[in-house]
Amino acid sequence: MQKSPESEHLPTPPLLSVRDLRISFSGRECVHGISFDLARGETLGLVGESGSGKSATSLAMMRLLPPSAAVSGSITFSQPDCATEDLLHLPEETMRRHRCQSIAMIFQEPMTALNPVMKVGRQIAEALLAHAPHTSRHEVRERVLQAMREVALPDPERRIDDYPHQFSGGQRQRIVIAMALINKPRLLIADEPTTALDVTVQAQILALLKRLRAEHNLSMLFISHDLAVVSQVADHAAVMQHGTIVEQGSAAQIFTHPQHPYTRGLLASSPSMTTPRDRPLGKAGIRD
Ligand SMILES: Nc1ncnc2c1ncn2[C@@H]1O[C@H](COP(=O)(O)OP(=O)(O)O)[C@@H](O)[C@H]1O
Ligand SMILES: [Mg+2]
């Protein structure tokens, strides 16, 4: 068979490649050697019930685990035109630069990422200035307004000097997303970003993340205990149980033909538009 011209190029490495990641707290191992890849521009859903090790995994990527945690394995990060790096072995200074520039993270509760006594415009500006300290006052204001518009916060010129408590939960998550994306990261780690929100707002935030992901060509690690939520955003999914990945593959495959009994249980217990209303939900023991 003749080779196509494309096949002569080396395949692009995944943006992120996790290999044999193990995490223990005070000698107790809670992530038991997991491996997965995240391709460029793709969203990987990491799903599993509460306590399965999803947050520990994401914090290991950001190198934000407490000193009591012992981590081994490798997390290679391959940006185009940059050397491939193992995040677990980078100097703290380089890691700090990654955190405000190439890898951003958002959490379940937006208030944990926001300072309650600082105006939201100032907080978004600080995220920008951490990466680009010499930006002029005028440009900072323009970039902050633009970031607020991008996440569809209403009336940015008027609201830029409001405090976090003057916004709704969904709007606060939008502010956090604006802060996370203002430095145009390549990777966004979203750990249960919609779990604290009611269903309508949850759908709006998911739609926003999908739009921003396409506009910014972002790769995203989307973490949730809720398989129905993951199925709305993920291209690929990895299912985690008790610190191991029991199944991974394309989202279509996992959500329509789950192979592992645990995944089947999660699917059965996850209400969706197609769940018959006259049957009881399955009992997968989801605790969140
Ligand atoms: N800082 C910590 N100190 C001790 N144990 C922790 C810490 N963080 C997480 N764990 C433990 O690690 C396991 C996985 O937790 P976590 O990653 O938060 O799960 P998930 O995000 O999937 O709900 C749990 O048993 C939890 O108690
Ligand atoms: Mg968690």
C-alpha cells in the first residue's frame, strides 16, 4: 500500500501524557498507578464517584498537593515548539510560570478561587499581571472588559468594580473562568466546575466551556462524578474507581457500550433525557 504524505510525518505527541501516576497521603496510597493521554484540542472526561482520586490526580498535575502527599510516575506536557517536560520534575519556578500561563484550573466552588473583599475586575487584572506585569493600565482594563464579555458576564463596564458577593453562583464561576483563560492557557483542568450549580446554570456553564474550548483551541481535563455531565462535553472519557482507571475510550464508546460493570452502574444511576421516568434509578452508590 502506498503511504500517504501525512503518514510520513511523526504523529504529534499528546499535550499531556500521564504514566503510572501514584499518589499516597501519609503512606496510604489512593491513586494506584494510572495512565492516560490528553490530545491537543480535546476534552477528556475523568469520571468516578466521590473519593476515587480525581481531585488528587488533578492537583498532582498542577503540583498543588500538600507536602504530606508522595507522588510518583510521570506527567509529560508537550506544547508545540517547546521541549517536552515532566511536570513532576520541573523546578518550582518553572511550574509557577506554567500555572499562570499554560495550565489553568477551575474548581467546584468559585468562591474558593475569589477574594471576597476584592473587586472582580481587580482580581481578573491580577491574573493577567501575574503573567504580564508590564501591561499598561489602559490595556489591563481593556483586556479585563474583553475577558468579562467573552464569558458573557452582563454589563461589564458597570460590573467591573463590583465584589464577588454581588454576583450569582453561575456568574462567579464565569468570573473564575475569565481569570483562568485571560493568559490563554493550552490546558484547562476543570474539577467539578458545575457541581455546585443548579441544573439550568450548569447547562449554561457547560455551553460556555464548550464554546471557549473551540474558540481558544483549548485542551480540557473535565472532572465530574456525574457521567451525564461528562457525556455532554467529553471527546474521550476515563472512568475511575478506588484510585484506578477501570475503563477508558472514546466518549461515544463509553457512554453507549460501557464494558466495565462499574461504568454500567454509573450510567444506570445517572438520570438523562432518555431515562424512563417510571423506573427507579440504578444503585451505583454515587455519594456526591
Ligand atoms: N489532603 C489529603 N490528605 C489525606 N487524604 C487525602 C487528601 N486529599 C485526598 N485524600 C484522600 O484521597 C482519596 C481520593 O480523594 P479525592 O482525590 O479528593 O477524590 P475525588 O476527587 O474523586 O472525590 C480519598 O480517600 C481522600 O480521603
Ligand atoms: Mg474531587
